[in-house]
Amino acid sequence: MLTLKLISEETERVITGLEKKHFNEAREAIEQVLAVDKRRREAQRELDQTKQQAKQLAAQIGMLMKQGKRDEAEQVKTQVADFKLKDKELQEVMANAEQELTTLLCQIPNIPYDEVPEGRAAEDNRVVKSNLKECTAEDTVGNWNVNPSLGIDNPLPHWELAKKYNLIDFDLGVKITGAGFPVYIGKGARLQRALINFFLDEARKSGYTEIMPPTVVNAASGYGTGQLPDKEGQMYHAEVDDFYLIPTAEVPVTNIYRDVILDEKDLPIKNCAYTECFRREAGSYGKDVRGLNRLHEFSKIEIVRIDKPEHSKESHKEMLEHVEGLLKKLELPYRILLLCGGDQSFTSAICYDFEVYSEAQGRWLEVSSVSNFDTYQANRLKCRYRHAEDKKIELCHTLNGSALALPRIVAALLENNQTPDGIRVPKALVPYCGFEIIDEKPF
């Protein structure tokens, strides 16, 4: 969440940033925060004064008793008791104000960086890079009409290819669990495992330490990274134990550093993790959810960084280059989008999406979001670091990104590499899966 220091010292910049994110009633929300904080600070000042006065009066009691002035001493005792009662009332005012502040701050999103473009929705996102053409500042999703021609006659969508080559059984997943929980079979399962190992190996080569975290978290972890209280409707909740199934490895991995003070010399911290991810995707329907396009359970490799503020933009750039390198090695047509203010997530300060082209569906599929959260998550997590020289303690910056999410990568690989003889496997994956082509022969 935003810090009170930022809101109080740079009020107009915060309001302008929230308006760029199209946060309704930004000024009213910030003014309400400042008003509650003022009430809290005034109560704190009054509390400090009453404590000082009570301390001074209490020091008189013993002296008055020694002087035989028992009645005066009793009057002072009454005054001290009144101050203590006042203290209790003021502490209650402060506690209520602090609780109200936390509630208000949790309802206010992060503010975007200056380079985030104006815009309300996905069509306003800027296409900043693609392996199909040189991009300009005028390229937005709304006017982008550069789609690859892969020369495939009558391409089949991945759900038909999965059935033809016995790779994925969507109906069996419905039988076992429900829609959105596919069963991978034979070469389909091997392709999944190959991608997981390939992505993890590439992350290791880039200096990421692999983590194998839990896939269920407590409410404190969900709060720390901003899934709670904003996105509880999209998470699976085990109510008896009050645990949540993770929507991404971002949640458990980033929460490793909750309530931790790191040393400056240890930054940036670079972690990666493979996990299953679970999303309810409430309200999703239509052709966009068919096959692997939108699942309730899916595999994903996440990269997470904890960094100091002055280096986090460089970290973000390195993460973008890492994800782009994966797509190049998979030989997929891709584009990189800089999300506009209105299409950014609640917690991000800046976010780039990676999309790959689906030949059979004739559309672009998001496969990664790489975000810098500035201090927004770190403030909730109390994730801080100690400067090497002056030992000053400061909030870290947190960053994460998918590297990569598997379902739509698999969809694009199947659709874009189909040939009359079968589905060609990209060279980078062959050592991992053990075959060069997916055909109708038994595995």
C-alpha cells in the first residue's frame, strides 16, 4: 500500500497518479486518508501531553505525603487517575484511527510511473516491441494489425490438435474435477515437463535461486502481496483452515521476505519457482476460455526480485530481457505491451505484458506479465533493507513476472508448429522432451 509519508508529502502527485489509473474519486480518497491521519496524530500529541502531565503530578504525591499533606496528595491521585482514564480514551481513538487508515489504504491502488501511458483499457496499451516489426510510439493494441503469416493451410486450434494426437483430455478433467482442470497425457505430459525444466534451467543460468514453496498460503501472505482483500473472489479458499490456494508463486515466494530486514549487500535477491496455480476465473465464459486459454489450474514458473529503489528499474529491464529470451528460443511470434494506466493491476507501478500469436485462433494470447511494484508490496510486507554505510532502514522494491505460464505457450506451440507430418518441437525443447515431432505414433 502507499506510504503515509508519500501521501502527505507528495499529495498532488499521488492524486494525479491515481487519476491516471482511473481510480474513482482519487482526491476524496486521499483527503479522507489525510483527515484520519490528522485525527490520529492529534490524539498522539494529546496522549503525549497527558502522559507527561500525569508523570509530573505522580512525582508530587510522595512529596506531599512526606509533608503530611494527605488531602492534597489524594486530590493529586484523583487527577492522575483522570489522566489515565483520558489516556485510555485517546489510545482507543488512535487504535480506531489506525484501523481505519489501514482499511482506507488497502482500498487505494499503487500509483503508476510517469512513463506509463494514459489510457482506459487494453486497446490503449502500447506495443513497444515485437519480433514482427519495428514499433513506434503510435503503435497501440487498438491500431495493431501486424499478424504473422505462418503459411499453415487450414490450421487446427490446439484443442483439436490435443485430441488428434492424444495430448490433453479436457473431458476427463471435467469428470475428475470440473471444467478448467485438463489432464495431460503421453507426449502432452512430457511437453509440459520439458517446458517446466527448460524455464527453470534458463532462470538458473540467469542467476535465479530456485524455490519450491507451498501452494497454499495463509491470509497474512495474501495480504502481503495484495491479493487480499482485493482479489479474494478469484482465489480458492479452504475455509476451515483459512488457507488460500495460490494464484501465482509470487505470493509464497515474496512472502519469504515478510517482516524481514535485509542487508544492502544481499540485494538484489533473485528467486524463481515452479508451482501449480489456481484461479477461480469467476465470470469467464465464451470462446476466449476454450481449451487451454483460461484454466482454473495451470503450471507456471515465476521470477521474483527484491531490490533497492535505485536499482529496481534496471532489475525490471533484466527481467524483461529474460522473458523475451525465452520466447525467442521457443521460436514464437511475440509482442511486448506497456500497459496503460487504466489496464494496470491494482498493485503495480509499471507492467509489461508479453503476448504470443495463436495461428489457428487468429489472436494474441498473454503469456507473461512482468511488474515493478515499487514499495507498494514492501510496505504491506514490512520488507526492508539496511544501508551498508549509515545503517538507515528503508523499504525495498519488489518485482515479479511469469517466465513463463505454460497453458497458452503450449497452445501457441501446438498451433504454430503444425505440419502435415505432425507438430514440430522447437529445437531448444528437444533435449528436454526427447522427441522432435509430435505425431500419431505411440510415445
